[in-house]
Amino acid sequence: MTVRGESFDQLLLESIDEGLSVLGSEPQQAVYHFLLTICALPRDEVPARVAEFSAGLKKALGGASKVIERVILRKLFEKTGSTFRDAQDTDFKTYVEDAKRRFEVTSRRHDDSSEAFRSKKGQVSG
């Protein structure tokens, strides 16, 4: 599950790091270098440019990119407290958007419940 206070973008970058790490340290760094030099996509801009990341990953890894994307998505959904379900004809960006939506709903629920707790605690009964 997620560490309290982490943003979705942080969780996505951690998931990408973990997903690429299955390749090994040097190949992982090579993919990031490829994305930066060939695709003009720095690591920290990936959350805002998910479709470009997916396209760059495909250029860098070919057909293996789909396997790495699925590893990344499983880790991302796990970190957001959801279960990843692979569906035919769904692209990486759509999955990331779904994970973000789920993360925001879960975060709002958590924030609402802790605010309710705080307001009740400060009430004077009488």
C-alpha cells in the first residue's frame, strides 16, 4: 500500500523505477538515457507525458515494452491500493489514468474520514 503523503506522480515514478529494474541497473539507466536523449523526455516529466513515455519505451524495447508496462502497472495499482486487471485493447495511458482516479478517490475518502475525526475530537459535549 502507499506511504501517507505521497503524490500520485511520486507513486508512478517509483512504479516505473521498479518496473524497469527487472531489466537490471545498467539497462534501466540506458532506457532513461534513451528517453532523455532520443525522446526529449526527462524522468521527472514522465507523469505529465505518459503517452510519450509509453511510445518511447516501445522505441527502446520493442515488443518487450508491453511486458515492462504490465509490471509497472501491477506495481502502480498495488501502491494505490487497487488490483490491476489486464484488459484487451487498453493502452498504458488509460490504465495510468484509471489508477490516478482510484488513487484520488481513496485519498479523498481518507482525508474526509480524518477530518471528521478531528472535528468530533474538538467538540464540547454538553
